[in-house]
Amino acid sequence: MAHFGVVAPAFYSHFNALAALALELVARGHRVTYFQQADAGAHLGDSRLGFRALGAGSHPPGTLAAVMRRAANPGSPLGLRRVIDDMARSTDMLCRELPAALEAERVDALLCDQMEAAGGLVAEALGMPFVSVACALPVNREPGIPLPVMPFAYGTDERSLRMYEGSTRVYDWMMTPHRRTIERHARGFGLPARDGLHECLSPLAQVSQTVEGYDFPRRALPAHFHHVGPFRSAARKEVVQQPLPPIAPGKPFVFASLGTMQGHRLRLFLRIAKACRAANVQLLAAHCGGLDERQARELERAGATWVCAFAPQREALARADAVISHAGVNTVLDAIEARTPILALPVAFDHPGSAARVRHAGIGLLASPRFASAAHLSRQLRQLLEDDSFAPRLDALAANVARAGGTRRAVDIIETSLGFGGLQAPDPLLARSA
């Protein structure tokens, strides 16, 4: 069988999503090895998955924590520039060190996270087959669709189209350090000129955690792009979670989580807790280790019924009447699967784009994490709980998720497109519906 390499940003959420695909590949007899800086190996915690540390000189052990802090809270234009510089340095390191590491490990093919350009660049330079994986919103560009990081609503009018085009130019200017790194290494590898993530994608297969009804209407995705729904793995060893608390029947229950990188935002959690108290609902707040014990108790005093580091999210959402979230793709997909309406408080990365898609799909509401008061959040929460119009839209999207195929279909596509085993019988889902 084949030896697959995985190239992804050194973020837990990306490593975790890709681990579902990796473990399914292992279950089918393949070998899988991740390649990243040494600190990122802690994200795996599974002996079935290999890890090769790179960047000993430029990214030595102990340096990832500062990168994560900057990414979680850039705070200013200068802070955002530092985050972009971190991305550029990571891509540069991988482009320099991956070729020799892949040869030494005798890797046959790559799974490349769309958010790390080095995977596609190196694979193309080596003539190695690869599949692009969208763990977050897809970076594939097309006219009339705002970039995933942009907060804009979907529109086809001239004003909207001009706004999308102008914001793309601004984004590309801001990303100049990263673009120059991609351009330099593409030239050094002897590849056609390019300078963006969207230009480093696989010509063989691209798989995404999204489903079509969750994204804005797409008309120009390549034929080898596949919406497969969330990547899940029953074999994945999860972070230690607190069991669900004793939720009282007859009183609305709300689950709140800001994800693994934004759980430190105490002031936002406090407004959420006050909003839930005003709405007379039960609140379970999961901060993913971002708060200390004193802050957790403060959150309880403000109105949270229960506070924990990690909750069993899918189980909590199955019980919840509403979820308050940063609109990370994984949480949104979990909420869709559970048919739970979403109050989206987008913070960073592709959260604004995801929140705009939540509102466009009619499965939730959107509020500003910076400016929305507790009173405003409480009013929106009551609307989520009382408005029946969210339910049929959630039902339709949940059915899309159930049909999409998830991890097993994604790995079927990976194996088939790369010529390593594959389906026992033709799968009609391999053709993306028009």
C-alpha cells in the first residue's frame, strides 16, 4: 500500500480534521506521516500516525506557542502583519526542507491542506501526486464570490461585485510577504509563476468539509472538487472531555464555544453569559482551556450554568436549543448535523466568511463579537429560540451532510484519484452534483 505525507498549518484544528482522513487511510492498510515543525507533533497524540519534525534551525521546539498567541489575537494591523510573516516563514521552511524529508521517508503521495501552499508547491516540483484538502472554507476563487476571510453577504448586484473585487485586491496586498514566498519558491522549483494559496491546489482531486448548501452559490469549481461534509473518525482519540451536565428539561439549553484558539476571550464569554441569564436559559460554556479556574468561576457568576474546558461538542449540540459560536467551520457543521440554530460571533480567520454563509443559508444569526451588548445578544438568542423558520433550513442542510459521504467518501476519492486502491464498486457520489 502507499505511504501518504500530510502537510498542513501547525494548528490543532487542521491537524485534527486531517487525522480523520489519515486514520481511515491507516485502516485501509496505508501508512501516514505528518511533516511540520517539532511542536506541532503534540497535536497528534496517536501512535498510528507518524510525525517527522522539520525546521530545527528556523522553528525549534518551544517557538510554536508564540505563533499561536499571535494568530489567536493579532490585535492591530501590525499584529496582523506579524501573523502573515509567520505564515510566510512556515511556508518558506517547508519548501526548503520537505523535498529531502519526503525522499528520506519514501513518501508516495501527499494530502495538502489548502491553507499551506508548500504542500502543493513541493509535490508539483517533485512530480508527486497530491490531493488538496479544505479543512476550513475553500480558498478556490471565482468571480462573484467574496474571499472566505471577508464578512460580506452574498449579492449579485454591481455594488456587491465591486466590493468583492476591491476587497480581494486589499487582501492580496496585505498578504504580500506570503505571496512573495510562494512566488520565490515556485520560481526556484522551476514551476509556472504563481503567488497565492488558490494557485497551489491539486489538479487531481480537491475535497472539502463543506456541503454545497452551506457555501455561497458556486459556478466555477473544478470538476475534481468534491463537497464531502465533515471529517469524522470513531477511531480518533479525543481530548479529555467533561461529561454533559444534568440539563433540566423544560428550560432552553444553550451551548457556547469559541473554538480552540479563541477560548481565552473572557469579556466576550461574560457578555454571552449575561445574555443567557437575561434570556432565562441554561448555558454550558466550553472555553477549550483558554480560561483559568478564577475566570471560569467569574463566568458562572455572570450567568453561565456550567463552565468547562472541553465538552463533548456533538453530544452537547444534539441536546442544545441553540449554539453561540465563533462560526468555525467544524462547529457550524456539527450544528447543522444536530439541526441546532447558530448565533455566530466571528472573530478571525475565515470566521467572518463562515458567519456570512450561516446567515445566507438561513440557519442562524450574526452579531459583532466586539460591539454587540449582552442585551442585543439576548434579543438575538430569543429570536433563535422562538423563530420556527430556522428549522426547515437546518433540516435540508442536515440531509445534505448525511448524504455527502464524509470521511469514507473523501478517502475513496483520495485513493481513486491517486491510483492507490479505491472503491470496490462505482460510487455515484464521486461525481460532484451540478
